[in-house]
Amino acid sequence: MAIVELDLSGLEIESYSWQGDRLRVKYGGGYGDAAVVGPAHGLWGWTVVSDCLPDAAGYNNLVGGLPRMQYYQQFIRDHITGDTEIFIIDFRGKKFHASFVENSITGAMHSYDVFGMEGVQIEMRRIPGASYNSDGSIGTSGLTLGGTAITLNGDTLTLT
């Protein structure tokens, strides 16, 4: 099983979100307690969009050997209904584990073979036993996960 990177060619990260996990309790009378219950780096989320995803090779905008629309449809289907939902996304030059928030996609048909993709939500994920940097990005040091060697080679995280 290889965790592959989503190629963002033709897509834009339209917006992002960040959330920390803090549990708060109010006792009344102005008293209360709080504790950080998640990772200190919090969790990122992203929304990707595209105004133009041609679905014909003649537009010369292939991604992974496929027209953009076919590549993204296949990538999303593979990570919603395939063997692994986790993939890698590049955000500001750093790699993060991620998955799609919804089990569907929507878009617009601009012409017979040109489409647009609207607001696909992506959320940061964590893999137990994986190494992460202080900002939540994937650590590049070698590690083992349940007896499986994990290596980061360019844009692909490989489990062997």
C-alpha cells in the first residue's frame, strides 16, 4: 500500500482552516478548567477548487497521463472507495497526511468536455506511529509502523 500525493496541477487551495482541540468545563460562578486534548499543532483543513478541468487529451494538460478531469475523478474515487482513504497534500511547501471530508464531489459542466470542481473539502489526518513535525507536517525521519518500514521518497510515502 502506497500513500500517494494529490497532484494539485489545475487545482487551487481556495481556503484553509485550522482547529485546536481544547476541552473546556464551566463550573458556574465564573469558575472553570481547560485542557489541551489533541496535538499542540492542531489540525488543518483545506478547500480545493478548479474553474477549468478539461476532460480531453487534446487540451494538453495531462496529470498522471490522464486529462485533468479524469485524473481527479479517479483519485477521489480511489481514496473514497479504495484500499486507503489517506493521501498526501502539499501545503505551503510541506507535506501533510489528509483525506476527503465528504464521500462525494460536485462540479459544473461548462461545455461538453470542460468541467469545474467546486469546493472539495480535505482534512488533515494522522497515522498512528508515524512521525510528525511540530507543525503537523509529515516527519522525514525513517520510522516503523507495526513492523512496516515507512520511507518518504519525493512525493510518495511507501509502506514495505
